[in-house]
Amino acid sequence: MQVAKYKIKKNDQVMIIKGREEGKTGRVVKVIPDKGRVVIEKLNMLKRHVKPSPKYKQGGIIEKEASLAISNVMLICDKCKGPVRVGRKVLDGGKIVRYCKQCGEVLEK
């Protein structure tokens, strides 16, 4: 089975467009392409009860980020200052880059 290619990458600034955290923005911490999900820094937090272990000396209730469906987030364009659709195009040198479909700005850093 082939894993889908997504237009959202790690460290991108995104806005959540659906769900409990709708309208909030954050930085992508992790992309999980085989499940079609993303983890966004300090958003979609959940609480877990953990036993004491080498990782969690005290144990108790911890808060951590849960993943969201990648279809529920949109990339934020620096020029447009809002969520935009993203396309791909090939530059003269043969490099493939992402661009904003609203203003045409190349989104690669």
C-alpha cells in the first residue's frame, strides 16, 4: 500500500479549521503520513493517567498533545496572513516547491 503525500510538513504554521480547537493556530510538531494525522504544538491537549516509570518518576495525570486529522488543518501563508490552499509546481531548476494558491507566493523557506 502506498502512503499518500501531504502538503503539510513539520514546523509549518497551520490553522485548525474543524473540531474543538477550530480557529486556533500552531506549529506542526509531527506528521504521521500512514495514518493521515498531524500533531500541533500545545493544541488538542488530552490528559492521561500514568504509573510511575523511568520516564515519569512521579506518575499521576499528565497532559500531552493528541493528533488531528490532516484534513482538519490548513497551512497559513505569510503574505496572505490566513489559511490557504496549497499547490505544487516545478521551478526552472527542476525543484518542486509548495505555493499559495491565493497569492502565488512560494511557501518553501
